[in-house]
Amino acid sequence: MKFRVFMPFLLILLLPACRTGVNMDDLPLNHIQVIGSHNSYKRAIDPLLFREIVKADSARARGLAYSHIDLSKQLDLGLRNLEIDICADSLGGRYAHPRGLDWVKGQQPFDTAHQMEQPGFKVLHVPDIDFRSNCVTLRNCLHELKGWSDAHRDQGPVFITMNAKDDGLDKPGSTVPEQFNERVFDKLDSTLLKDLGREKLIIPDDIRGSAETLETAVLNGHWPTVKASRGKFIFILDETGDKRTSYSKGHPSLKGRVLFTNADPGTPEAAILIRNDPQKDSIRALVKKGYIVRTRADSDTEEARVNDKTRFRAACNSGAQIITTDYYQKSSFFNSDYKISFPGGKYIRADSVLLN
């Protein structure tokens, strides 16, 4: 009896040692777990404007109280997932003068290089109020990523989620965003190919190969190894509904497209899924089928404020391959010891759910 009771504890002690011996390069891309950042581009709202947002909507302001360091610095730390939100601006200048600068005078200057006046996708969180970014245009972001990748050719792979933002504030005089459609998404694909380079990308065509559908390929283990994915970026469109339909229209199984989409399991386009609540969403079953899943360790600053890692632990145990956080570093907005990483301060490891 004593021997049988002891054995499970012995196995628990041995498992971490077994996992540390795994050669990450040999693992398929869906057999790793990475930690990355949410709204990775975001800079802090000017204190003068933030004070007015608190007065108008304290709950919303609470969720906006975070910021990030440069994308390349996050990658230097070891993060292997980023999020870049984009707003379409085909003619240029649509977001060049955020209305928040008029609503509250005396704020720090914005876009002194006038980059926002040029046509092309802009990178920001909320028009008019949360518009400051470490790379204000998508081209800026891509050039920074390419430069980092060229200097770190043995690093990666890096997952990048994208929200296609076209909602404005419900306030008179606010900026009216340009809507996303098939033509705008075509421009997004061409921008990624031109400013990052095809050689830097893993796209749906690479995974599907000769399989009938992208999902068929994924469910049959067609993900490349980590070694084959080094120096590569994988983009995911984090949208559903009309935007997802517009992106997939005319591209069954995402043939010819650059981004993966948050498609529903059972559809030809399903490969990388967004499931943001690891405590409620059935992530483990999806991971075991062969999908890659993105989930979140925290949101709206709530977990960080009370140093609650329950959601992060659920994310780790779910097997979700991509876990995002606003807190790979401690908050500079409030006192908390909340900080997310795997044991040993790492941001990438083998996925224990798939090691069996």
C-alpha cells in the first residue's frame, strides 16, 4: 500500500525533468506553448485625457490603465505572441488629429512626424481617446518586426493576432472609422507581403499543402516543426461575422490569403482558434484535435489588480498554445506583484497536454 501511494508522487517529481529534456526544435508548431502580449503596441493615455475619461466612465478607464514597451523589446524578453490592431485609412489623415486632443487641452504632442497623414493602416486601440502607439502605422510595426527578425534569424516563431477595428465612439463629433471589406483586406495582405516579406511568413497555403481543406491538414498534423518555423511570423485575424466572411470570400480554405482566421471548428478554414476564457471554454479538446488555440491570462486589468493567477493557471492547463497577458512586467499604474511567465521566467515551453 505504501509503495502504491508513493508511486504517483514519484511520477509527479519526474515529469518536469522529462519535459526539460524535450528538444523544442523537433516539436510541431502546435506542440508548444508561448506567452505574449495583448494590444502589444499600446502606449499610455496622456494623464490629462485619462483624468477626463475616469470622470466620464470610471469602469472603462480602469480597463485602459496599461501600456507596453516597444515590440522589439518584448521579443527581446522572449515573448512569442504579439497583437497589432489596425484601422483602415485608405486616403490618409482619418486618424491624424484625434478628437481627444481637442476635448482636453495641454496634452503631449502627437504624431509630430505626420505619419498618420499618409495612406495606409494605422495602429491604435480606441479612436480619439486611446490612440497613442509605439508604432503608429502598420508599416512602422512591420519594419520593426522585420528588422528584429533579420537580427535574430534563429529566433521565433512569432504569432501575431490582429483586430480589424472599424467602431468609433458613440459621441458627437467623433472620428468615423473606415469600414473593412474584401478590398481593404486585399490591401492588408499586400501590405504584409510587401513590408514584411513572403519569406518571413507562414500562411494557410503552407499548412494546407495538397490536403483537401486547411482544416483537414491541421487535423492530420500538418503543422511544421519549430525548427522549420524559426524566423517566421504567423498572422491571425481575430474577427468573426461579416469581417471574417469578407476575408474568406473567394478564398476557400484561405487559399491565397496571408492571415489565418478565427474560423469555427468543422469549417474548411479552421486552424487557429480564439477562445479567450480558459475557465469556461473547452480548449483542451480542441488542442488535442490538432488546432492551435489563443486564450488570455487576464483582461481589463482585473486579475492584475488583485494578483489573481487563477485564470493564467487555467490557461496553462488547458493546453492553449498562445496565452496573452498585459503583464509580462509588473504594472506601473497600480501596486501589484502580478506578473506572468512560465517557471524560470520563460515565455515558451513544450505543451504538456500534447507531450503524452
